[in-house]
Amino acid sequence: MSSRLNEEPYMPRYYLHLRDGTDEVLDPEGLEMPPDAVPGIALAAARDCMAEDKIAAAERSAVAEVRARAAAAAAAAAAALIAEAHDADADRAMVDQTIAGLGRTH
């Protein structure tokens, strides 16, 4: 005959699903904890999730900034190379050739 006194006390299992209006993170395993611990643990889990989202947003922003700077540097380098290779005489010849080609059909 088994007595409940010899068994471990019952601990409820809580599933801490998080929702922010657009996303949902499900907790398939849940945690066993006393009821009075739930608010603190839920708050800590929500803070962790928000921190991860904030870090991911900062990383995306940093990557976008690096890409923009790289594109600006590449454009400036290309402009410098074009300026070195094309002086006023080269530009005049290119414009004249383009104007002459406007009347032709392709």
C-alpha cells in the first residue's frame, strides 16, 4: 500500500507561451514550479525574448549600415577611376559619338 506521504509533492507544470501580437513562441515542455514562482519566471522569460529581439534588430541595422558604407565606397572608387580615365577630351568624344548615334535605328 502506497502512501502519498512517501511520494514527492505534486508540482504543477506551466507552459510559458509568449505572444507579441505578430509572433508566438510556444513552450512545448513547460516547467514544473510552485504557483508563486510563475510570475517571476514568466517575466524573466519575456525579458530574455525581448532582449534577443533587440539584439537581432541591432545586428540587422549594423549589417545594413556596413552594406551602405561599402556601396558608397565602391561608388566613390568607381567615380575616381572613371575620372582618371576620362578627361574632357575623352568625355567630348563619347558625347559626340552618342549624339551621332541618336539618329540611327537599331
